[in-house]
Amino acid sequence: MPATTAWRPARADVDPTVKLRAVQVVEAIGEWPTGQGGAAAAKRRVGRRRW
């Protein structure tokens, strides 16, 4: 997989704070080590985040 960079909202976004939070949830769900996939593991990862 190619290297990625964290997404940041633009001033033109309708509600940058909400959009940033949504992106952070997707990032939290999408980054897991081998063997740690699935809905239950994703829920734990999102729950551990300090928003």
C-alpha cells in the first residue's frame, strides 16, 4: 500500500469539524493489524479514540 497522509478539512467545507470527525472515524476503522479486523474490533478502535 502507498504511504498516506492525514486528511485535513478545508475552509470551504460546510462544517469542517464534523467532516474531520467523520474522516477520523473512517481512519480508525480502516487501520488495523493482521487478525484484528471485523466489526467488533472496529468498534473497539473507534471507542478508544480521544475525540
